[in-house]
Amino acid sequence: QVQLVESGGGLVQAGGSLRLSCAASGRVSSINGMAWYRQTPGKSRELVAKVTKGGSANYADSVKGRFTISRDNAKNTVSLQMNSLKTEDTAVYYCNAQWGVADIGSWGQGTQVTVSP
């Protein structure tokens, strides 16, 4: 099993920045990809950014140029630096890890990000 704990959410004004962090524990040596998703009430969870074990990153079009995902394999952490935040970025953000030969998914508990006008 892989357990994930997020931190760093909060309230920020539009145009501001926040940094989310996610710490993994358990079978960390088996983690493959890691990612951040977000979800708003009544909508499906959507992929924000993902990073491979080798550090290759991909982003949703809506956050390209504003968000940066980074991963520290030695510390078993993944972070999301969010700049130029917009009100539409308001959501609960979830950390995700794919682990094992079957790429089993594990989720954190989520952290609320609220961007005010």
C-alpha cells in the first residue's frame, strides 16, 4: 500500500500563489507516476498535472504556464507550485500515485484551495 498526505491548501486572492505538497509513505519504492487532480462540487475529478518517475511532466491546458509539478524521489514527495491563480482554480486538490506493476492508484485526503476575486 501507498499512503499520501497533502498539505498547503488555503485561501488566496486572484493573482496570488500557493504551493501544495504531498508526502508518500508505505511501498514508496514501487511508485511510478504521481499526479495532482482537482474536483469541484458536481463535477468529475480532473487531472491537473502529472509527472513520471524520471521527471517528465504534463499539464492540463487550463494550468499550463501557471502551475509547475515537481517530484523528489529521495524524499518521496510531489509538489504543485501554483502561480497567477484564478477564481476558477478553486477546488479540492488531490494527490495521486500509481504504484506496483499493475499501476494501482492511491489518493490523498484532499486539500481545499480557494481563490477569491
